Amino acid sequence: MQSNDERGFETASETHRWERERLPEWLRMPLSRSARSHSTATALEQRSLHTICEEARCPNRNHCWSRGTATFLVMGDRCTRSCPFCSVRGGPPVALDPEEPFRVAEASAELGLKHVVVTSVNRDDLPDQGSGHFVRCIEQIRLRIPGVKVEVLTPDFRGRNEDIDRVIDARPDVFNHNIETVPSLYVKTRPGARYQRSLDLLARVASRGEPDDQRHRMWTKSGLMLGLGETDDEIDSLLTDLYQAGVRIVTIGQYLQPDRDSLPVEEYVHPQKFEYWREIGEQIGFSMVFSGPFVRSSYMADAQVPLS
């Protein structure tokens, strides 16, 4: 198989070669060459670990891996939901691997990570929706790497408070759950999810995220995609909803169709419009707003956390 470093100049993602003629210039990027990218891949492959970088066909994968970073995808590579915007495969999920949290921690230590991001497929089949596995990952990472920052990007746990609270009680430094899109597009984009359910989860996290004498602050974070057919008024309303729910870190990026069978792109949003939404987010009051065509919720995540 031809490696990323051998392909040279490509569009935003290797999976978009079939549509490269339609991509605007700002969504074309050269792939950097780095021996570190190979060492990152080796560290993951040796431990049989999945990443959202690969499974979601992220356009930033080569850049992140060249920095020695990756976002771990735990609990298998098969999702119990099949969102039409996402390339992660659906199908019967695998049994949980009790050693996976240890291997994630081991790989994080080998890569020298100081900010570790862990996400997962939806596991609606599990009694605790997979929340306990997130907790074990957080615990193992902190055992292995003193002083590490841990960020989790979780599913909605079907809105079950006991499962949400289980992860909250583990006190990740950042608790991220992506709202993804505006309410009017949920049926088309996230048929297994509910807008209000995601907002309620974020509000619950934020309400318990403030520090006290015993606990450090836990930042609440969310992200959305543009280019699916949303209106400006809907985006403005969504950002206001997120802020009122207690979210303080928000990411805004361009939706890119991962394969021919996924939802088509309705609009390639110009970088100037992303800058506009960054300014709007800051006016609303968010502590950090990352907005741009290639922004993803876990891309450069270590730089997305406020200093205080």
C-alpha cells in the first residue's frame, strides 16, 4: 500500500480524490513528509489501537501524526449508529477489550503526549453505554503520565444521567461532546441523536465542571460542522444555545463528504466566513473559539484549552 508520505500533493483528504476537481482552492493542502508520522503509526499498530483520525478519514491526519499526536478511538471500530455524515462503519460491535485502556496509556507515554484525547464509537448495546471504559482510560493515562491533560470526546450516552455522571466524576480536563449541526438538520444528519439531549448533556457537564477545594476545573467543549445546508440565523442560535448551556470551548469546521455514499456537501464555506463566526463566538462570550475549514474538535486540541 502506498504511504501518505509517498503521495505528495493531495486535496484535503486522500478519500476526496474522486471529487478533487470540485474542491475550492482553500481546501487543497500539501501533505508534509515526516519520519515521526511513521513512528506514530507504528506505536498505534503495535498495540492494535484505532484512531478517529483514520476511521473518520480526517483531513488533518498526516499533520497530526507528523506532530506525534493522534486521537484514540476506543471500544472498537464499529458504531451502533450510522450517521450519514460519518465514515465510521456501522455493524455488530465487538466485545470490550479490558486491556485497551492500558494500551492507550502505554501508547500515549511512548508518543510523549501531554494532552491525550480519547473518543469512541457509540455503544448503545452496553449497559453503561461505554462510560465505564472512558473512566478506565482516564485512570490509566493518569497513572502512566504524571501531570497529563486528558480530554474525552463522548457520545450522548442516550441521555442517561448515571452514565454521564460516571465520566464527570473521573474529572477529565476537557469534556467534549459535539453538537455537530443545527436542530433542523438532525433528522437528516444525526437520526439516532437528539439536539436537546446533546444540549442537556453539555449543560450537566458544565454545571459540575467548576472547581471547588478538592477538584480542578473541567472545561466543557463542543463542535459543529458547516456546509450541510444550515442558515446563518440557525448557526447564531446554535452558538447561543451552546453558550447558555455552559460550553466555553467551541470548534467550527467544514463538513467534507468522506465517501460517495455519505451526505453531499451543500456549501464550501469561505475562510472569511469562518473568521466571521469566530468573531461572533467571541462576542457571545466563549473562552476559546476555533473556526476554519480544517478545524476539527480534536485537531490541535492541546492549543484549544484556556490557560485559566
